[in-house]
Amino acid sequence: MSNKIDSGHSAAPHDGKYVLLLYVAGSTPKSSRAITNLKAICEIHLKGRYELTVVDLYEKHKRAREDQIVVAPTLVRCAPLPVRRMIGDLSLTDRVLAVLDLPPALRQP
Amino acid sequence: MKTITASKTLRKSPTGIRGLDEITDGGLPAGRPTLVCGGAGCGKTLLAMEFLVRGATEYDEPGVFLAFEETGEELADNVASLGFDLKALVARKKLLLDYVYVERSESEETGEYDLEGLFVRLNDAINSIKAKRVVLDTIEGLFAGLPTQGILRSELRRLFRWLKEKGVTVVITGEHGQSTLTRYGLEEYVSDCVISLDHRVVEQVTTRRIRIVKYRGTTHGTNEYPFLIEKDGLSIWPITSVQVEHTASHERIPTGIERLDTMLGGKGFYRGSSILLSGTAGTGKTSVATTFAEATCRRGERCLYISFEENPSQIMRNMATIGIDLQQWVRKGRLQFQNVRAFHFGLEMHLARTIKFVTEFSPAVVIIDPISGLDTSGTSLEVKAALMRLVDYLKQQGITAMLTDLKMGGAALERTDAAISSLVDTWLVLRDLESNGERNRGLHVLKSRGMGHSNQVREFMLSQTGIQLTDVYIGPSGMLTGSARVAQEARERAEHVSLDEEAERQQLALECKRAALEGQIAALRAEFSAEEATIARIFSQDKLREASLASDKVEMGRSRQHDAVKSNRSQPRNGSRGKKG
């Protein structure tokens, strides 16, 4: 079941809209944690300029092959380019931000 | 949980790869993982792919190939050379190729994770074509791509457990490690069956070997076996049993040279025996070998001719000049040439290839010309061992083998062959006979087990009608061959002729003498009978005269009677007269 959250159009101080795809395997603790963590990060750091889709591999198993997914959870930043990927339940926020290429200045306590 | 304790109960998944099912006694363990490890380019991917392709085409078991290093396209191209049409199999849903790509730079670890993505893909793949076979080539790609080995290892353990539950037979490939069997120690997870491939290049010669390192619960071959990768896939040629036991044939087959058959107890070679034909350069070994080949084909049997030096068209051209047409037998499929330079392969490969040719062509006779071509492929001990295995293999198959051997001449001719000559049943030697500035050739049978054979050297000659063996001249001056023999024969013939003429002349003279004598005798006889007649005439005349004298006297007496008073005296005269009368 994919879950799209669109924060609407609001003024963005830096780069354009972030399009994120989170691949999870069912509703295991790891999956839930990843979803929760990602939503939090998006609200805090990308408010108003992100589009997040959660893909459950158990329901959409063909996507695993189509989108080259091996690990779960996997987060893919489709936009802005270049495409970035990372694995894990996104608990290490700093790492997530670094890979998402979000400037440190935007980090809030 | 059931444990497999006996090989009888261990189910096996046949690979369909020539020789592999033999050395594994039936195939890979069914429903279990097998590890195939080896260096780069040793053939692991090909073996794994062939396992799937044959599974799909021969055993109706669809397969999933998970490639971690090559893309689907690259894979298809690589195996196309083996004649495997992957695209067609994929289209028929007999095969599913999935290229799994894990990039290190995309694997920044942000927390806990597992390999559920992979599980989902694999499950999906297996279910979609109802696969019974799976290949993971090479799962080490994950080790390179993912950061934490700990997670990876526990996930792999989970994966193999899961695959076992799924009931699929899995082949996993891995690279050789420095000190461990595989770089990442995959052998920890895969303990049912481990196969190692080896690919060595020694002095530019490639030798491929396969070895079953471990196979739990069953008997298996433990040696290293040479294998080939050719246009129809992998093939393993286990030359395991070097038995000396086999039933010897009593049948004799002709050599193609009548006189040689005579020298060999009158009938030729024993079927299934081995023949060594040694000689110095240019003595005609190939001629003898091809004559034998032709005789074989003429009889309706097949002959495999392995040439290490000359190429087939050259041999055929050369033999045509002595009246042997090999081309027709090649066309009819009874004669097969295999021409390769000995240095292209190592000894093991040569053995494997020879057995492959023999298995595919089923010849009655195999000729190897010359075995000395193998001398550079190993030490003399190794070469002898290889030849011994080959000769034994051919004997077991009941195939007659003729091996030609190039040797340096002189006294060494027979000495240096001692190593190989002990392996063969018949040893023919072609030698140079040099005399008076000429080199002629002689052939003799040095040994031939199981039959009486001539110990004479016969002069060996090639003509447009083939090989001829003639007697050599043994005379007071020794053995003469060639033109000396011809000259001597001519001389002898001339001598015989002149002797004959002399005898005739003397006979004639005798006749004359006899005639003369008889003439003389006749003359003497005539003289004698003339004399005889004369004497007889004289005698009869004499008698007549006496008779008439007597009658005259009687007349006179009578006439005297008239006055015969005084004829008393006549009485005695009477008596004497009477006598006279």
C-alpha cells in the first residue's frame, strides 16, 4: 500500500522538491521505524517541499526486481538529481541528512 | 528433522553435465545448496548456467539465475558460445534471469536492515516459473556491496535455510580465497557439497581440473579430474579406473600389409591390442599407420587418426602417392582425423580430449601419430603415465591402438623405447639399413605377445601400389638391401643362367659322345657279324667239301669193293670210313 504525503506548495529556500521512495518489507519493527523516522525528518527538514511514497515489497513484490531493491528498508531520493540511495531504518538521522544532501544549516535541534 | 544417513536415501539432482553426474554418483544434492568455487575464468558461471539450462531442457526443472556481477545481456552473450539460447528459455518461462545490483556507494548504513528485498525477489522469481533450481552467481557480490558483514552473514544463513525449506537445489559460486576456500568463507554456510574448479596456465598451456572437495552423505570421486569447456558445454572425463582386467580378444585383424600379417604369425594384430611402431625420421611410420587405417575402413570399421604433427590434408595428399585413398573414407565417415599441436594442451587435456573423441566416434582402431609429440608436455614419467592410462582405457574399450614413435637412430633406437615398449603388445621397428652410400629401410617385429612371429628383417619399400616387404639378401657378405640387393640378385640370376647353360652344353656333349659311341658299336657289330657270316660260310663250305669228299670216298670204296679181296685192311678202314662217312 503506497502512501503519498504531499505537503503542498510552499516557498522553499533552497533546491527544488524532494521526491522520496521508501521500500519496506511488510510491517516489521524495522519497517515501522523507518516510516516514522522518515516522516519526522521530512516534516522537520523538508517541510512543504517533499513527496514521499512508501512501497511495501510484500504487496508489490515485482517492484523489488524492477527497482533493484535488495535491502529493506531502502530509501531512494529520486529528485533532485542525482539519485541517492541508502539502507537501514533511518535511525541515524545525521547520516540520512548527509546522504539526502541537506545542508547542515537546516538542521534544527 | 530428518537427517540423511545413507547415500541410498540422499536424493540427487542430475546435472546433465557429461562426467559430473558420474563423479558425484548421480548429481548434486537435491533441495540443498552446493558451493562451486574457483579462480577467475575457471568456469564456475558456465557450470552453474549449464546446470540450469540442462535442468530446464532435460529434466523439466525450471531454474532461476541470480546474477550479481554480470547483467542479463552480458550473461546471455557469454553463454551463447555454448549454444545455450537463454532468451528462448526465458520466453518459455523455463529460465528466469535476475541481475542483482548492489553498489557500495548506495549502501550508506542508516540503521538496522536486512535482506528482505532479496528474499522477496527470489521468492517472486521462484514462484513465477515454479523453479526447482536456483543459481546465485556470485553471492560474494553482496559482500562487496554491503557495509556490515555481520548482518550479511546472518542473513545468508537465513537465506539458505529458507531455500532449503523452499525445496530448491541451489548452486552458489564463489572465488577462491587466499587461505580459505572462498574469499568470504561461504563454505561455512554451504556444507552439503563443495566443488572446486582449477584453471592453471603452465607455459602457455591451459589445464582445467575439477575436484569434489566435500559431498556429505554419499560416495564420490575424490581425485582431480580434467575437464573441457567446448561448444556444447562442460565435459568431465574421469579416467579413474586403470584396471588391468579385461577379457582379451582372440580375433585377429589384418595390418593392411600382407607380408606383415605373415610375419605376425600369419594373421595380423590381435583386436584390442596395442602396437608400437617406432622408427627414425622418414622411415615410413605414417605410411604403415595409414595403410592400417585404410584396411580398417575397408573392413567396414571406423578409425580415429590423431595427428600431432602433420595436418590431415597433407597426410592424405602424401598417401595418395603410394596408392592409398583416404579421402573416400573420410567422406564416408569411417575415418576421422583429429589434428592438434601437442603443445596446445597439457597431458590431462589431451587424455580428456582423446576420450571425448573416442566416446563420440566409437572407432574400432585409434592411431596416434606420433606419441613423441607429447614429449614436451611433461616429464618422461608423466608422459609414460599418461600413455599408460590411455592405452589401458583403449584396451578396456576393446579398441586396437597403434602408436607411432619418432626416435633417434642407432643403437639407442631400441633402448630408449624401453619405457613405452613395455606397455604395448606388439612392437614393430622400422630401421635404416645403410650400406654402400645408400639408406634403405627395413621392418622387423621386435616383439608380439601371444603369437609366434618372424624375427627376420624385411626390406620395406614404398611404391605407387603401396607398401611392399621383400626378403633381404643374406649372403656371405652379410645382409644386403636396396640396390646392392638388386645387384646381388641380378648377379645370382646371371650365375644361375650360366650354370644352366653349362649343364646344357655338357649334356649335349654327352649326347654326341653317346651317339658316336653307339655308332662305333654299330660298326663293330656290323664288322663282327660280317666276320661271323664269313666264318659261317667258310665253315659250311668246309663241311660241304668234307661231305663230298666223304661221298667220293664212298664211291671210290664202292668202286674199289669189286676187287676187295685184300680189303680186310679196309674193315678197319670201314670203321674209319664209317666214321668219315
